Amino acid sequence: MDIVSAITKVLAVGLLLGAGLPALFAVGMRLEAIGHGDLGKPANPTFRVLGYAIFALTAVVILFGILWVTRQTLDYYLDLRVFPDFAYK
């Protein structure tokens, strides 16, 4: 039963990050285009700022993922612990 649980967790994270982040980025692109008035609508700076905020969120999630994958290497070579102690088993 542990194998099914592990596979389910990997599948959920894969779907979330593999399809969710590009979809979130696409929403940010759409909002930024609406904010500039590129889609035949008048320019709205609120949508532009919201689009940039979504871009920033996407960048933070990507950076968090890179740090998570490299956490053991950063700890071993640089003695740098970015996450709490329970992440280093």
C-alpha cells in the first residue's frame, strides 16, 4: 500500500508542477496582454500588475523547486541549509 501512496503523491506533484506552472504562466501572459491593451480592449494597469505578480509567483516556485532538489548538495559542499532541519534526513 505504501507504493500506491507514493505513486499517487508523485503523480499529483507532477500534474501540479508539470501542467499547473505553465498554465499559471499562460494566465500571467494573458493578464499582461490585457493590461497593455493588446487584445482590442482599453489598457488596464491593474491587469498588468496582476500579470507581473503571477510571473513573480511562477519564478519563486521554480526557484523553490531548484533549491529543494539541490538542498543536500548545498548542505554538503557549502554548509548552507535553506530549509528546516526535517528536510535533511
